[in-house]
Amino acid sequence: MEEREKIKQVLQQRNRHCTLEIMDVDSGTRNPLKTFDKVIEAPNWTRDGKYLIYNCEGRMYEYCLKTGASRKIDTGSAVNCNNDHVLSPDGSQLAVSHFSDDDFVSRIYILPRDGGTPRLVTQNGPSYLHGWSPDGARLSFCGERNGVYNIFTVPVDGRTETQLTDGARLDDGPEYSPCGNYIWFNSARTGLMQVWKMNVDGSNPVQMTDNPVNSWFPHVSPQGDRVVYLTYGKGEVAPEEHLPDKQVDLRIMDIRGGSSRILAGFRGGQGTINVNSWSPDGKRIAFIRY
């Protein structure tokens, strides 16, 4: 099936209400901020702690935590943005994954945080953004090349991309650790989807979870001490799937990996925490539930 038809089917299936929430990860206190009559996805917390950036119907928005108001961000020609977007380390730029108008394939673009003209970074696609290196120099993303999804990095100026993994099973969700020495990701290489980390050059991959369920999208806290990730209920999805509106758990574990603690269970999945949603102080996370 062509990429355009796949996306159309997904959009048609996702006409439902959803709620933007934040949670204190230590106390477990949840604060539902707003319920929307359409699907919003993947909140990013801004560096100043004042806003949450999210996507909705191809556009990017900021939600003001003080007033509860949303503002559309001018993304120029990038009007088919998906749930893979991140802010630069200094907070001045926003990188998005946008389905290009000519072939409707996802590629990565960078624009000013407050809006402006998008600049193409990845010539090849599909490319789905997940991380920005702490030094601001590179982006990490999941890319499909020759029928297989692997992990890549690319300089922010868009020169030659570097492939870090080369597996037959899906590798996804690559995100830099705050120290800049590692990339965390999820992989189905051992059967079920699990959380992994590797050196930034792709060497020394280490499995960090061994759950009996599929585990997705690890996000390291700004302080580098804890990791939040998403798991699907047993039998809810195949290892390579991350579908919306499924029974999921948000989990937290120590940076050293191993056992985890469930923070909350609800209907969610695709769009819940595709990108890093930690608050700058490392005390709260933002997420979407259906």
C-alpha cells in the first residue's frame, strides 16, 4: 500500500477525543489539563517550563501552562507534521517530521521555535525524528531505507546521514542521553519490542529491559537519572506495532535499566509519548491519553 493511503487510513481511524495530562512521577499525582475534541499528540516541554508543544491535524501548536490557551505555530509549508518533533537544546529551534507535498513521505525540517520558514534536513525518506544531540550538532531519527527501518543520525545542516543500526527487525525511537554519550532506542531484534541503548556511533548496543510486553519510546530525564517509557498490554499489538487507542502503561526505571515501576495505565499508544516529554526540572512528564 502506498504511503499516502496508509496515512489517510490512520487519520480516518483517529477521529476521537483525547486529554493532555501532566504527572508528578514521584507522587503519581495526575493533572488533566484539557480534553480536546480532536487528536493531539506528542507533547514536548519547552526549556523554560512554560509551554507544551504538540501536533494536531498536521500543524504544530503551543499550549500555555499558565493560561490554558493554545497557539498555532507558523510552520510555513510544513503543514503535514506528524508526532515526531523535538526542540533544540537551547530552545530556539523546532525540528519536525513533515509529510512532503510532492510524495507525502516524512522528512525532517528545522524552523525557528516561534515559527518561520522550514529548512529541509533529510533528503531521504521516510525519516521520523526523535532526538537532538545535547551539543546541538546532530539529529537522531528512524529511517526506512530499502524496506527496513533502522536508526540514523544527520548533522543539522543536512549533510550525509549516518546509519547506526542494520537489523532485519524494527529499530525506532532514538534519543540522545543528556550526557551525549549514548542513544536510547527501542528494538524488536530479540522478539518483543524492548528498550536498548548504544554508544552514539552505534557501537555496544545493550538491552535495558526484559519485559513480557512490548516496550516503546524511552525518554531519559534531563538530570540523566531516570527513564520513562511506554508498554502495551499483553497481546495488544505485534512487536513492530505502536497503534493508538490501546491499553498501555507508562513506566519509569533507573538509568541503569532493569526493573521498572508503573506510573499509570490508560488508553493510549501512538501519540502518547512519541517524543521526550519530561519537564525541565525532571519532576513531571506530559502525555496524551485517549
